[in-house]
Amino acid sequence: MRRPARGLRGHLALLGAVLLLPGLLLGGGMTYDLAVRLQRKAEDDLTTSSRAAALAVNEELEGALMVLTTLATSPHLDPATWRLESFHWQAREVAAQLETFVILVTIEDLGQQAVNTGQPLGGPLPSVPNGAASVIAARTGRPTFVPPVYMPEIDRALAIVAVPVIRGGQVRGALAMPLATSRIEQPLRPLPDALGSTAFILGPASRLVARQPDPERTITRSAPAWISEAIGDRRRGILRGEGLDGLPSVMAFKRLPINDWVVVVSVGEAEERATWQPVVLWRLGLVAALLLLAVAAMLLLIRRLMRPLENLVDGTTVQPPGTARVAEFEALAAAVVAAQNAPRREAEAARRAAEENLLLTREAEDERRLLKSVVQSVPEAIFVKDTELRYVLVNRAAAGAFGRSEDEVIGRTDAELTHPDVAREMTLTDRAMMNSGITQEYENRVVLPGHGHEARTYLTVKGPWRDSSGRIAGLVSVARDVTLRRATEERLRTAEEAMRRIARADSLTAMGVGVAHELNQPLTAVANFLRAGARWLQDDSPDPARIGAAREAMQEAAAQAQRAGEIVRRLRDFIGRGETDQKYVALGPLVADGVALICAARGEESLPIALDIAINGCIVMADEVQLQQVFVNLLRNAIEATEGLKDRGLSVSLRQEEGRAVLRFADGGPGLPPEVKERLFEPFVSTKEGGMGIGLAICRAIVEAHAGRITAMAREGGGTVMRIDLPLAPAEGSG
């Protein structure tokens, strides 16, 4: 038998239940979503606290690392000026501000401290264990952090930070500085009070670096091993499990970028649930109340819908007030119209979306082709590597350097393409750049397979390649072959040095004639005085007058001999070239010696040279012989430019202006022709008949090698002024 049909009221009730069911599910889902969001908010708050603590701890460690890195650049540790005593006092002043001390070890003896600012200067220093931070930094050439170790002799726990001391690309030693755990724990102290939680720093092998509260338990305990295993290599995240106190906890962690220590902020699960459970329970009550109201409204609506049907059954055509109106056919017609229009609207929307996607695809292809054209057209070698240092993009120039096609280079590493030594050097520079995250420039000379056995010099710029999240995904590099340029520069330096020697020989030739003439006068006078003294002493009778005259003749002969020796000494100092040896030089005496030397070279000619210089002051770092060569050359040019003039107007002045020493050589000559003035300091340009035109070019090269400038200007009233300005040297011992 067929089951009896369900009444319309039952169908409406079932329909109402079906309609209410999504609302019930939606309310439950929203409540669950609220619980999840509140729980995530609590986790986000915990994560924010861990990030803030990690940032503060990282800044503290970066500050210590920056102090050590700055000390590692101290000039007292340069091989040429190795002064451990001076470095001891310098490092001691810096470390005193941080309430700690600094240790220096050298690469020659890593097992023994060379400097310890915590020990008296000159006393015996402790040895250094093999696993110490300073030894690790010296061997790896990178900064090193060691978690706190309890030291019973001072009853303190100290963490160690160490950096290598590098000079000329070679590790010369390492600096280490202990950090009290109180400095590392300082950023963690506000967190437990604010959250009712535990904050701690996790080092290698689950060691506790710092902890708040109960910091004294840090050294004697380690974190549960599961925490380190769960963290793994992740940079940040959320963990749930047994905390330091053995209770179920929620932990947010953040890895420090500077040394891979992990900052963890932990709160008990009960405390965490207390932040969101009351709100969820209140929302569940609200959903239940709304559900009851919906059921009541549904029953009322069913009653209204049943009344017109009951009236129709009863034959009543006029519906009483309050009866619900039913328009199924109108709704059906509207639904059919809507159903017909919906496919057309969807088709139009799909057509527009397809056109937009096609346009975007074409634009992306055009950009890809443009990028490829630019990369391939550049003559420099361009390549991109991923974090595994495998080539992911190369142009023809880069592939040609390896003697391969582009497809043969893609996906390979330097070890597969070049000699192992070359690959090792390139890997070191690539890793250093990616670790720093800063664009860097290198110049190196390597032998690549594409050039046979010929070594080529490359100027390479390497920068980080970052993905959409900002993380480093590899590196981008542009390498320019500068072999020809460096060879040309070397030839130019050789030619310039030859020109300097020619100019110096020219100066010596011009001065030699005058000095020979000047020496002839005192030597002739010596001979005359000696002959006169000999005649006065020939008589055996003791005549006091003759003896006195002989004595005066001997004194005059000695004075003339001393004059000749002074001339020879000045000439010898000028000739004594040697290698460039910059030192502290007082310009006043050096200029005075040059004037005296040029006057001696001119012999009996009257040279009224006005000097306005100070004997003291105006100290510069310079090669004394090279500067004197410049001064003598400028004085000789001024004298030759005023030959035959009554008022020659020769003067030399020395002043200090804005931290620089300024020399002016002035003459009253005819001045410089306009066509020569613009090219005066170029080689082979001269105003003198028969002049080689290299003297002023050499002068400019010497002055610019001393970080100075030389210029020529017209003198007021006629003539020329040659101006030289040089930077003043820092005070000796200023560090």
C-alpha cells in the first residue's frame, strides 16, 4: 500500500526546517569562525610580542657587533702601524661604556690572547680555548655568537660575540667581547608582566640563552628537545605543547637574523583560552535565541499561508484581512525571464574576460622579449643565479666567457664550468653578497674557459635578486671586461713616471750650471784667503798684527768653505729622489730651502724674491723631495718669465685657508696668452721657445697625487700667479 501523502502543513514545516538548517549551520559556522579568529588573534598578539622581543634583542646584539666591527677597523691594527698598546686603551674606553671588556687574538697565535682590556696592560694574559668565539671568527672570517656560559670565577654568565679583523682581504685575527646576560634579558622583561607569559631565547642544542621570569634558571636548564625539533629551520611560527614549566602552552617564536638564536614567547593554554572562550559562549547563546525566534516566525508564516488554502477549500472567494497573497505564476514568469537573461550576461562577461587575458598575455610576452633583447644586446656579461648558485639566466657574453652556449650554462654551477680555484673564489664572493644583501662591486683577474689560458680582468657588480615577498632568491650580476683598460692605465703610469724623470733631469741640468758658477766663487775665495794667510805666516818673527791678519784670513776661508758646503747640501737634497715616502712636512722651511736653492743656482744675479711665509704651521702629509721639485720648477719658470725686467715682482706666500695650505708663486712678467692658459698643464704645451712643455704637467701630477690642486691666474697689475692648495695633515697621534 502507498503511504498516505503528507499534508501541506507538514511540507511547509519541512520546508521551514530546511530553510532554517542553513541558518543554523551558518550561525554555528560563524561561531566556530569567530572562535578560530579569536584564537588566531591571540596567537597573532603572541607572535607580535615575539617579533618585538626579537627585534629588541637583535638590536642589542647588532649594537655589540657594530662596536666590535668598528674597533676591527682601527688603524692601530693595520700591519704597517701595529700598536697593541694604543689599541688596548682605545678598546678599553669603548668597552667601558658597555660595562664589558674586549679580547684580541692574532691569526699567528689563536691559543693566546694578545689584548685583554679587562686585564692590566703589560701583565700576563689568559690562553684561549680551541672552541672560543674569537677562534671561530678568525677561522671562518665571519662574526660569531656563543650562548652564555657560566663562569664560576666571576659568578656571572656571559655570552660572547666575536668578529674577524681583516686587512687586505686576509684575516689578521679576531676581536671578542663578552655580553652580560642581563643585557640580553633586558628586552624580555616587560613581556611576562604584560601577558602573564614566559619569554626566553633558545640557542643551539636547545640551550637557554636568556629567560624571563626566573632568569637565574637560564644557565642550569635547557628547553625541551621537542621545541628545537619543531622549530627546525623555520624563521617564525606558532607551537603548541609542553612549555618550560611542563604545562601545555602556546609558543610564538621568531629567529634572530643576526645569529639564528630563537626568541620564544610562551603562554599557558588555559590563559590563552580565557581570551576567547567567553566571547564564543556568548555568541552561541545569541545564535540559540535567534534560532528560537526563527522557529516562532516560521510557525506564524505557515499559519498565514494555510489560511487562504483553507478558505479556498471552504469555497470562500474573498480573503479576510491579513491573509497572505500567493503569486506563484508571476514568480515563475520572472524566474524564466531571469533564467534567459543570465546565460547572455555570463557569456558577455566571459568574452570580456577572455579579451583581457589575451591582452595581458601579449603584454607579458612583449615585456619578456624586450628584456631578452636588452640582455642579449649588452656587451657586458649578464647572469642570474639562484640561492644554490646555479645559473638561471645568462646572455651571450656571459656564456661566451665559459666557452659554451647559453643552454649549456643554464642549470649549472661555477664548479661545473670553471677551474676549482676560480669556482671557489666566485662562490665566496657570491655567498658574501647574498649574506649582506647589499649590492657590491668587485674587480678580479681570472682565467675562464672561453679565453683559453689568458687571464682577464673583470669589474663585476653583484646585487640581490628578491622575490615578491622580499626574500633573497639569488643574485644578479653584470661583469665588464676591463683588461684592456687596466693595461692602458699601467702604460700611462709608466709614461708619466718617465716624463717626471725627464722633467727632473731638465731641472738638474738648468740648476747645475748656476750651482757650478756659485761654487766657483767661495772656492776661489778660500784659495785666496789661504794664500794670504800663508804669506803672513812666512816671517819667523812673532808679529801680532800679521798673526791676527792670518787668523782673519783663515776664518774667512772657513766661512766660504761652509757656504760652498751648504750649496752642495741643498743640491744633494734636491737630487736625492728615492721612492715616494710621505711623512709630516712643514711647508714653510721647505719653501725657504727651495728659494735658497734657486738663488744659489742663479749665482751673482740679483733675485729680489719676497717671502711671506711662516716657519711653523702648515703641516701636510707629503713626499718632501717631490714637493720641492714642484716649488723649484715654479720658481725657475717665474724667474725665466721676467728675464731682463727691472721690476720682476717675484714673491712667494703661504697661508692657511679653510683647513688647507695655500701657496702662491707670483711674478711681474708678461702673463699667459689666452690660447695657452686653457691648456697650460697639458703635456707638451709651453710658452718658452725650445721648451719641452712637460714641467707643469709633472707639477700637476705631483700635486694631485698629494690630494691637492694647482691653478694659474692673472696677477693684478700684470704677471701670473701660480696657486697650490694642499690638505693639512691631521695632528700626529690623533688616531
